[in-house]
Amino acid sequence: MFHLVKEDIHLNEQATNKTEAIKKIAAALTSAGFVGEGYVDGMLEREGQAATYLGIGIAIPHGTPKTRHLVKKTGVQVFCFPEGVEWGDDGEKAYLAIGIAASSDEHLELLRQLTHVLGADGVEERIKNIQSADEALAILTGKESLEDSQFVINESTLLLNIQADSLATLQALNASRLKQQNAVNASFITNVLDNTPNYLGDGVWLNDSREGNLKNAIAISRTVSELNQDGKPVKLLITISAVDDNVTAIVNNIATLAYNQKLNLLIAANSDDFSNILLSGSQSVSSQRAETQSTTSSASSESVGSNGELSREFVIPNENGLHTRPSSVLVKLVKEFNSKVTVANIDGKNEPVSATSLMKIVALGAKKGSRLRFTAVGDDAEQVLDAIGKAIESGLGEGV
């Protein structure tokens, strides 16, 4: 699955011909860490075999099977050429070129994602006149406006106070409603049904998928049945589909509730309350969180003075950063050791949080390339930091 982010979009580019354009795109793929040196030769060879021009001003240059071994990870670089570059066999111009790094036939998946773009009315004129990364994302993801990237909580989102026989039932209900919203595809549904959601506390569970996300959406199911999963109560499940950074705000609000042990607000909320709690956040809860963070930081600093500490910095290599899945792997790893471990996003707020709290880690907003500082206090501090370093290097279960 190709995940488009603003950092992968290059505006106002120029090239005298498609060979020069491909070399620029290949250099960007290399610089971003998607491919190794020499991948450009495969891209040029592929173009010589047949033009990668799709029509309506879009080209998708990519390598050949012979250069797949140079692909380090799946990714794209999007170049906007406002003056156009002659690309098609009949002299057609490309105004948008999507350079692809893929180790298999993943470019076919991108073509499927672009199906809605190719058939949209007036899209060629929009492509010629792209002015911002947001506008490029809106076109490539099929959004008619940037409002389509916002999370919405309404009757189609909520299923409250129902009878259910298991957490798996809630998983299926949420996945079905996201599918009805055209927010996810089959791979998302398979992923969320095959994996147990993450437990946040107070009977509240959360799941997502790194595959099959088509647009930002949320589904919430709450049961009145007495359920449990692995000895933990099951009262409410939140399932999130996310395609861009707009997920950060809602995750931060969930993290705030978990941090302050206020998840019970979701258990008591009526349909009108959910938007205020999850999308807008609670001012009173945010205030309490700030006070709690201040107290925690002070206590942490005292424990450091008395017990000693070890700190190390690691860079996140995951394409989509620390979303729920890799974060849960990290939490599980840290809990296997005795030392108290905190983590801070140096490129974010740089405030340490517990490395055993899933929502606190997700709320760090760590993206690919973010620097995290881990601090461990205890008799196995060095061992836990060694283990964290190896786990991050290997992609925290995702592979990099």
C-alpha cells in the first residue's frame, strides 16, 4: 500500500525532457531512502521499453524487474511540473510524475488507487494548476476538498449500547461500517479482524491497520454486555482508518483521556458527546493532563538523581512512523524488563512519557526520521536500551 504524505511531494519542478525528469525523480527516491544507487538505470530502461504515461497529464516512472533488488522499501516521490514535460508516445505532456520504488508489482496497486483520479471530470486542469502539497494530496486521494480528510463522528460512525457476544463482534461491526463509508478496503478488514485490538484501559480498546486505508474515518461500537478479552473488560472499541496527519489530533485526544484515566467518559457519553470528546478534546481534561505531566516530570527527575540513568537516541525508520501497531510492539518489549523507561520525541515537544503506555507513545507523533530519546533507570537499563535499539532498527514488526 502506497502512503502519500506532503514530504513526498515536490512542487514547481522543471525538466527539459523526460530523461532529465526521471533522473530528478530517481535522485529523490534515493535521497528518501527508498532505493539504492543505480535504480535510475532501471527507470530509464523501463521508459525505453514503453512510456509510463497514463493520460490526463500523469506519468508513473518506475524500475524494471532487474533493478528490484535495489529497492529498500516501498515508496513514491511525486513531482509537479507546471510547464509540463513531453512524456507520451504522441507528444502528450505529463504535469504530474509519480516515481515508484517497488520490489514487486506494487505499481499495479497504485494504478488501482488512481482509478478514481483518471475518471474524474476536470482533473487534468487541476493537475496542471497544482499550487500546494495539500492540493496534490486531495487530487491523488480522490478528495473533492480538503474537508474530506477530516474525521467526522455521526450516526454512521456510532453504534452504542448494543448486545454483543465478543470483542471480535465489535471488530466486525466497526470494519463493516468503515467499509460502508468507503473508507477502507478488503485488506484493512482482514488485518483488523485477524489481530486483537490494543487495550487502553477502563474497558476501552483501539485498533487500526497499516494496510487498506482509503480515507480518514472512525467507527465506534459500545456494548452493554458483560464481555472480557484476555481477562480485561470489553466495553467500547474504536477503529480508525487514517491516510494523513489529520489522525494526530484525534489520537492526542484519546491519549489525553488515557493519560488522565478519563476513558470512562467514553463509556458514559451520549451520541452528541463523542465529537466534543474525541474531535475537539476537553479543556478541563487537557488542564489536568498538563498538571499531571508536570508532576510526573519532577518525580522522574528525582528518581534519576537517586538511582542513576542511561539515555540513548534512536531514529524511527518506519514509513508511517509510530502508529498503533509498531507502538504496541515497543510497549510489549519494554514491559519484559524491570527498568523504568521513558521516551521523548526530540523533534516534537521533547517531553518524556512512559514507554509502557501505548497511547502516550502514539501521542508522541513520531514520524519517519523522528529522533526519540529513551531513558532507562534500573538494574537492566543497558539491556532494555540495547533491545529497544535493535527492535527499532528492525522496524518494530513492520520491516524496513
